[in-house]
Amino acid sequence: MLCITAIYPNDPESRFDAGYYLTSHAETARALLSPHGLTAIRTTIGTAALDGSPPPYWAVSEMHFTSRADFDAAIAANGDALFADIPNYTNVTPILQVSELAAA
């Protein structure tokens, strides 16, 4: 199982609208990408660092796909629309990582 992780750093002067992300962006992503092998989206919203200071990341979101080929097809078909929506919820460039889900 392929996992695409998007990490949104909480940089100085950055903003992140978690409400918009969860109710609009993630739901749009689910609708557009599910026909192309998306099996799940999991998102955590940062609330604080361990010492109580602001969180180092606004959010960490995982998209699970059946395969890399399915992810590539999903992004080819819908990536422009998803990336164009980013300014609606943040001014941060997400850090993206491709991983394989491992059993613990």
C-alpha cells in the first residue's frame, strides 16, 4: 500500500485554515482521487509541541493508494485542481513524501 504524506510546517507568518482543509479540500481530494485508487485519507491537526509551544506542523495528512501507478494516474487526472486549491487554506508549501505502509 502506497502512502503519500503531506506535511505543512508551521513557519513564521504562515497560516493554515484547518476547517477549510477538512471540510472542503480533503473532501474534494477524496471525491476526485477515489476513482483512481485512493483508499483512505488520514489527517492530524497540530495543537502544540510537547513543551506546550505552538505546533511545529500545522497538519500532517496521509493519502493511501493501492499502488504508485494508481497515484500517478490520480495526480495526472486531478493534480492541477488539487494544487490550485492550496492557497485557499494555507500559504505554506507542503512537504510531500512517498512511503510504503509497513506493519507495526
